[in-house]
Amino acid sequence: MDFKLKKVERKGRQMDFSTLSEAIINGNRDVATKETQAAVDAGVPASDILQEGLIAGMSVVGQKFKANEFYVPEVLVAARAMKSSMGILRPLLAEANVQAVAKVAIGTVQGDLHDIGKNLVAMMLEGAGFEIIDLGVDCSPDKFMEAVKQNGASVIALSALLTTTMPSMKDTVEVFKQAGLREQVKIMVGGAPLTQDYADSIGADGYAPDAASAVDLAKDLIAA
Ligand code: B1M
């Protein structure tokens, strides 16, 4: 698979974000950090650096992961490089009041301590411009509810790795129904033992089999 990284026209100026995007794709944290700082110092808006540099790079990572050209370690180093660049951009984005695509509260469900896949999904979503509220592991239905009520999450993302903890996903959907808030949130689920049929049976809005598909799903859900 061949990916081309584009040059972007900004206010009549050709901006070349390809070195930054490539640093993200290759997981080169030092180059990514240096390029991000250089772009900031040159007066490039943080939102452009995010969109055309970081998100463009992470989206290639997602495509390569889906195509089995990248595996978990490559995605993790790419996400680590992106996090480092985000450390520079986050305060500037907040200052400029740049809105995230949507707020996603993500967690591994109650009784379940597996978090490697959940973290990957969170990093890929952040790479796609979502604001992430990471609730960690062993999250009760009430914890997801709090994230919606107190932090304004519009999507909740539930991960489960154990067949014995999958029912907590159903409980979480039920808690939102009982609180009369089911229509206000999109609920997405994933994790190795999950299937689309299971997601449908518990009334979730969507299921994604991997971290790259989770990004596509979250985008579809907020657009629906
Ligand atoms: Co556990 N464990 N584990 N374990 N563990 C499994 C899951 C298991 C399949 C191993 C086995 O028996 N073959 C088995 C589950 C069996 C079952 O229920 N079907 C199992 C068991 C039984 C247990 C314990 C009960 C063992 C014991 O104590 N007797 C125990 C449970 C503890 C608990 O949670 N309460 C336990 C403990 C652990 C460790 C702590 C040692 C460790 C977890 C460390 C951690 O996460 N920080 C661990 C690990 C590492 C595994 C395996 C080996 C690897 C899981 C992993 O990280 N995969 C796993 C066996 C295996 O899968 N080969 C196993 C890599 C990760 C990138 O993939 O998490 O699937 P995954 O995420 C993918 C997708 O699923 C998807 O995207 C990710 C990336 O593409 N995805 C989502 C995940 N969440 C998503 C959410 C989405 C969308 C997509 O939207 C919201």
C-alpha cells in the first residue's frame, strides 16, 4: 500500500507537514517533537499542525494497521510520538478554543483489568481529534454515567477482554436507559471476545473489531 502525504496551502503559503507526519508514522518521537515546536515557532496555527501533521500521520498508521502492515508495537510507538507532540499543542489548542471532534469517555468494564487494547483505541481516537476522558480499568456503569453527566462525554467506549465481564456492557447500556439518558450518548463496544451480534443484542450503537475501525465507528456515530 502506498501513501502520499500532501503539502497544504495555508494563506497562500505552501506548508509542508510531511516530515512531521512521517515522524508520527515512523514513531520517531524526537523528530515529531522538534518539527511540532518548529512549526509553532514559525507561527503555524496549532489546529493546522494537529490536523495536517499529527492526525494525517495517525490516519496513515490506522490504515497500515488495518492492512496488517503495522502491528501493535508500531502503533504504540506512533501514538507515543503523537502524545509528545500533543504535549506542545494541547495548551495552544485550549488557548485558541479549538473544539475537539467530540468527547469520548473510554474505559475497560467492571471486573476487567486488561487495558492494552483500550489504550490503543484511546490513542487512535485522540490521534483522530477526539478529546479522550480515560476512565481506566474496572469501570462500573456509574463511572461511565458520571463521565457523561459531569464531563459532557457524548460517546462512551467500553472495552472488555473477558467473557465474564461482557455482561457489564449490557448493565451499562441499561443504566443509561433507566436514567433516561440513552438517547444523549452513543455507546460503542469492543474487545477480543466481542462480536457485532453481541453488540446488537445489548443495544449498543456500534462495535469495532480493532483500534483503527474504532476511529471510523466513532466518526460515523457522531455524524449519525
Ligand atoms: Co488476560 N486473558 N487474564 N491478562 N490476557 C486473556 C484476555 C485470555 C484470552 C487469555 C487466555 O486464556 N487465552 C483470557 C480470557 C478468556 C476469556 O474470557 N475468553 C484471559 C484471562 C482468563 C485472564 C485472567 C482471568 C487470568 C487469571 O488470573 N486466571 C486475568 C483476569 C484479570 C482481570 O481482568 N480481572 C488476566 C490477567 C491478565 C494480565 C493482567 C496478566 C494481562 C493484562 C495486562 C494489561 O492489559 N495491562 C493479561 C493479558 C496481557 C492477556 C492477553 C495475553 C493479551 C491481551 C492483550 O493485551 N492483547 C490475552 C490473550 C490474548 O489475547 N492473546 C488475555 C493485545 C491487545 C492490543 O488486543 O485487547 O484484544 P485487544 O484489543 C484490540 C481489539 O480487541 C480492539 O482493539 C484493540 C487493538 O486493535 N479493542 C477495541 C479493544 N477494546 C476495544 C474497544 C473498542 C473497539 C475496539 O471500542 C470501545
